[in-house]
Amino acid sequence: MRVQSLTLAVAGAALLAPTTLPAAAAAPPRQEPVGRGEGSVAAADLLDRVRTCAQVSRGRYRTDDGTRRKVPVCATPKAVFWKADLDVDCDGRPTARCNRRTDPLFFAATAFQQSDGRHLNAETLPYIVIPAASRVWNPRAQGVRGGSVAAVVYRGRVQYAVVGDTGPRELIGEASYATARGLGIEADPRSGGADSGVTYIVFKGSRISPLEDHRAAVAEGERLARRFVGAK
């Protein structure tokens, strides 16, 4: 279950003005997940490196409101990772499939922006959501910030993404519409997502600029993933 992102909670009243939606009144046709995965580093090799958890968070996170705290943030020398669900985040610039009509929790802003100052496009840009800094975990202390590169793994597929938004301090396990679709997960923000089985690996100290350059994220993600698994 998604809740409104921390971006909404801290935004000023000016950001709450009505957002112009795409002109079409009818709901867009359903878009089937792609599910191809990216790069040549095997999902199994990445998962082999995150079998055990050296916990760096001071506590654990919930995956949804009202659930038990069960997800720790773990670390290796090169990355941090967690294993959770995937709630579909549609926040950012309104598009045909991500707007207030298609997503009751939609908010037209993301914590991090493109190089031109516009908010991210969740429908086209694979990004993940990290919890806001708290006593449980401070992402920056582990070299994780806006634009950091992540490898998201699900059912044998790898999707490279960037850190693009922040969420509530107590919740973890959320990624953009494009990330879900790339992993073969139903991306409808109301009914889609995955209940479990998603691994998020964020490479420490990495950063893509401009943040919206997905090709750069894939290239850098592939390089870091190869180093992570020890490939030659």
C-alpha cells in the first residue's frame, strides 16, 4: 500500500495548486509490462552477493502502513541493499498513465529533479524511492543520494535505475512506474506492484548526471554490477 511521499509532506502550499492533466478524458489503454531486464550481469550473480545481511540500519522498515517492521538495510563494501516489495510510484510530471486520475496518491513533484529543473517522469524513467533520513538510517552516510545508481532484481531480471525520490521515514520498497514495467511487474499504481521478492542494490558513491539520462545509468550500473560480482 502506497502512502503519499515525503515530498508532499514537506512541500509548501504553492505546490498544491491544481495540476493540468493530459487532455484525453478517457483512461489510457492498459500497458503490459515489458519484463526484458537490462545489461549482461546475471540476476543470480547479483543475488549471490547479497545472500547475507550486514545490517547498517539501526532498526527495520515496514513495507506498508500497519505491517510489521521486518526489512533491514544491509551493506557490503561497495553497495547497500534491501529485500522488500515494490509499490508503484507515479509521482513527478503528470503523464497519460501517471496523474491524479490514474493514481489517487499522485503528487506532481519528486525529491530530486532533472537537469532542467523539471520533476521526474515516472512513466518513462526507472527510478527507486528511498526512505527519508531518520534515526533508523541516513542514506547519505552510506553514499546514497539523488542520482545514485541501483540494480533492482526480480524473478531473474535486472533493471537499472537511479535514486529519484524519497518516501516516508518508516517505509521501504517503492519504485517508479517505468521500473516496475521493466521488471515485468504490473505497473498500475492502484492495483499493480509486487508483494515481495524484489531486491534493491544501490552502489555506494555512484551518481548519474543528468539524473534523467537512463542510458548513462545502464552503462554505469553495468560497470558497477560487474565490479560488484567480481566479473573480469
